[in-house]
Amino acid sequence: MIRSTLLKLSENRGFAGWVTSNGTTRRMARRFVAGETLDEAIAAARVCNDGGMLVSLDYLGENVATITDAQHSRDAYLEVFERIAQEKLHANVSCKLTQLGLDINNEFCEGLVLSIVERALGFDNFLRVDMEGSIYTQRTIDLVKRVRSRNPAVGTVIQSYLYRSETDISDLLAYGCRIRLCKGAYKESEEVAFPQKADVDANYIRLMQMLLSSGFYHGIATHDPRMIAATIRHAAAKQISKDDFEFQMLYGVRTDLQRRLVRDGYRVRIYIPFGNDWFPYFMRRLAERPANVAFLVRNFFRK
Ligand SMILES: Cc1cc2nc3c(=O)[nH]c(=O)nc-3n(C[C@H](O)[C@H](O)[C@H](O)COP(=O)(O)OP(=O)(O)OC[C@H]3O[C@@H](n4cnc5c(N)ncnc54)[C@H](O)[C@@H]3O)c2cc1C
């Protein structure tokens, strides 16, 4: 109930205006967002690398409405790859297709993604295409497959809350695609997604086993100790090396667990978002942890 209210509010402009201009909520957001500038993200990435963690940098933004905005996002991503190389960081990059014009035109978006992936390959690096709401799933998979058939430096994300995900994984593995597995962060109907958390978790474990046994290098993205324990058990039982997959977690979430996994010799990548357009990302993080939000809502209705 709270989760779905927060996800609905993440599309509300009035609420966005209040959250992004309010000092308290801006400070709250800094727990999950490294800053508004690339320099701040680079500094956060350096701290993670120094702590033995890999990084994925995400320039925040989604659902752009103009070609100019999409091209601006493309340019920002090209710069991120340049800076990663200059700074010799152990980092790749994550992006969203709706930030690169998917709502405007598929071919246009694909052209921008290709140019970013070419830059990635030039630096021997990698672009991860995040997965957004289910209305974009098929188009995202199709676009990633087309780009990947021309350039291998791209992968995508699969969400265990969707019924279709097992089929999508088989499809993507046939292209040798690297996959990040997560539970899924958007508001979805019972027609497309498991309504019960227990089913999402059970599917997560099934899909994780499929990925780890595939022979390709994948990302297991979760902060759930039960999902992590199941992954560690499966890897040990199947003699899959700790170097053949990575755990992925979000900046600011379960840093204790991040450090513990590094100490235990696992590869851990931290997803570091930065930029001005942090409101929807922040709301999804609150929706995952409604315990944090009571006071946010109280302040909003008091304003
Ligand atoms: C690296 C990475 C990339 C992701 N990319 C995508 C994507 O492309 N598309 C997409 O739909 N989703 C993405 N997600 C989000 C994901 O789908 C989940 O919404 C999110 O990870 C929470 O699920 P969980 O596996 O941590 O398990 P949960 O069962 O939700 O949480 C397990 C435990 O983790 C902690 N926790 C989880 N979230 C938070 C939080 N926000 N604040 C504080 N504690 C928290 C709590 O202790 C909680 O009990 C990504 C997540 C990660 C880690």
C-alpha cells in the first residue's frame, strides 16, 4: 500500500517540486545520490574503488520529451566514459533508454545507444541498460539485442517480479548478453508481475541459478541477505568461481553488507547515481523502504 502510493507520487509534478526544493528532503536524497555533478560522482566512485568495490555510474534522468534533451544525455554519458578512463577508475556505466529518447523514437534512441556503446568499447568498458517499467521491457530487450549484435559492450537488466523474465533470460543468453538480475522497482499490475514478495523472491533464486550456470559473467543485484546466501550456496555447490559473477548494490544501501562481501572475497559493484534529476530515483528508493518515509509525508501535508 505505502509502496504503491510512493511509486504513484514519483510521477506527481507538484510533489516533485516540493521534494526537490526542500532542504530536508534534499539532504535525505544525498544518502542515495552521490551529488548533482560528475565530479561528486567520481569522488564517490574513488572511495568505493579504494574500498575494493567496482562501480557503475548512472547519470540520472528518465522519460525525456525532446531530441535535444536525449542528445544532452548521450553527451553526458560520453563524458562519463572519458572521465572514468582519465581517472583510471574501475567503473562501468548504467543508463535508461527513456533518458535517451525511447519515448520519442526507437531508431533515434538506438542510434544514441550505439554511439555510447562504441565509446564504451573504445575504452574497453561496458554500458548497462537499466530496465524500466514493463511497458518498455520488450522494446528494451529488442534494442539491446540489436545493439549487441553489432557491439558486445552492452548488457541489460531482468526483473524477477515479471512473469516473463525466465523466457527473456533464455532469449538474451542466446545472444551471449550479460544480465543484471534485480527484483524490480516499478509499480506493476498483477497481470504482468507477481503480487506476492515470496513469489518474487522464489523467482529471483530460480533466475539467479539460471544465470550463474550459463557460463557468462552476470550481476546479482540485491541487498537481500537471503538472495545473497542462496547465490553463495549455489556458486559453491556448482563450483562457480567468485570471479565469475558479481554482486551489485545501490549507493547508500546496506554498506555493512557491501563491505562484508568484499572481505569474503566476492566481487561487489556499487551503482552510483548522480545528476539533478534525482526525484523519481529517490522515490523508488523510499518505496523499497517505507520505514523512512513517514516523516516525509507528514512534512508534505503540513506545508
Ligand atoms: C545495482 C542495482 C541496480 C538496479 N537496477 C534496477 C533496474 O534496472 N530496474 C529495476 O526495476 N530495479 C533496479 N534495481 C532495484 C531493484 O529492483 C530493487 O527494487 C531493490 O534492489 C530492492 O530489492 P532487494 O533485492 O534489495 O530486496 P528487498 O527485499 O526489497 O530488500 C532487502 C533488504 O535490503 C534493504 N533495502 C533494500 N532497498 C533498500 C532501500 N532503498 N533503502 C534501505 N534499505 C534497503 C533492506 O534491509 C531490505 O530488508 C536495482 C538494484 C540494484 C542493487
